[in-house]
Amino acid sequence: MFILSRVLSLHGDIGVKPNPDRTTQAGDRILVVDDEPDIIALVAYHLARSGYRVSTASTGTEALQSAREELPALIVLDLMLPELSGFEVLERLRADKALADTPVLMLTARREEPDRVQGLSLGADDYLVKPFSPQELVLRVRNILRRTRVKASERGNVVALGAVEIDRDAHAVTLQGRPVELTATEYKLLTVLADRRGRVQSRAQLLESVWESAPDIQTRTVDMHVQRLRAKLGPAGDMIETVRGFGYRLRRPHGDR
């Protein structure tokens, strides 16, 4: 796995300047999987110009590892990969509860109908054949993400925080569609931070809001519950930031207003 700066160095300094589309949530993490460096550089460049954050992988094994660590918003996946084929990667993604709902755009030189049918039947959201138009790829990525968000918004009173969703009607939290078991206090702490996302909350403020300033509750109780909440949210727990000497803040997702 290597980051965008290393990918772009294959072609020198090309000075990517993000130009995000206003109708989408720019800043989403896109994982690009291909064993051809030129293809990776081309796709990464155009996605970065559209405002997306890009990670890359060149083998099937790297793709699965990156997906599990980063929980990307979408994966652009080649079929012919070393170690594990794109079909095998897709099967394992769909079998993983944390990644089962992650949109996948298949990108491949295999244009035969059986390959397209197999990819779509395994759960791919779209299929683009090489050679391709970079502009068309970006549009397809944008449309897939837009459809994904529309589906999420139709679920009811749901607050989306990247890979985490809070369903207030069901009093439930999910991570990439997988239920997260929280105590009543952990759930209330998360919802308070979510409602005030982007704003620093002191320990005293959290004690007042979550514990209603119970006299036997000390500030270290806040720290303990934040640690437990982060652990249960896995990689997504990093969105709860420690503001040294003051308290905590839930980082506002890119594009959130």
C-alpha cells in the first residue's frame, strides 16, 4: 500500500489541485486497487482533483488489508491482480460485516459479458472497462456515492458520521452496517458529541450533559468512557479527538455543515 504522493511521484510533480463537486461529499476516502502503476496514477490524479482522498493497493491481499484498516467510502477494483483476483477480493469484502456495504466499482480490461455478469452478481455496484475516460470514472464514483447516501437518508432519523451511523429511532449505532453494542451512557456520550461535532466539549460540559452532573461522578470517568467508546468504534474511533488540557471534540466529517 502506498499513499497518493508516492503514486504521483511516478510521473513527477503534477501539482494536483482539488476541484470538488459541490453536490457530493468531497474528502471521502477512495481505495484504488490495480497492479498497473500508470493506471493507479491516472485514477488517483483525477479522483484527487475532484476532492477525494486516495489510497492505493497493487495486490488483492493489500486491497483487503487497506479496506479493513481505512474503511473507505468506495473501492475501485481491478479484476486481474496478484495473489487474489478482483473476484476473490470482492467475495471477501461482501463476506466481511464491516465492509459488506462498501460500494465497489470494477475497473478491468476484461470486457466479456460473463466477466461483467460475474462481477455484478458478486455485488459490484458498477463495471467500467479499460481503456476508459477518467472523467467518466469520476462521474461513476460520484453517482455511486450519491446513491449510497440517498439510501442512507431513507432509513429514517439517521446521523451519518463517516463509517458510523446513529439511528435515533432505533436507539442503535452501526459501523459500516455492523451493529455496535454500546451501553446507555456510551450511546448518550456519542450522540452528545455528534450533536456538537466540530466543537470542543470540556469534561465539565460532558459531565453535565451525559451524567447530568451527578455529584459522585469525577472527570476521569469521562476519559474512561471515551476510551471505551473509541475502542468499540475501531478505526472510526479516531474521529473523537482529544483536545489536550480541555476535553474532547468529534471531528466534523468532510462535507458536513
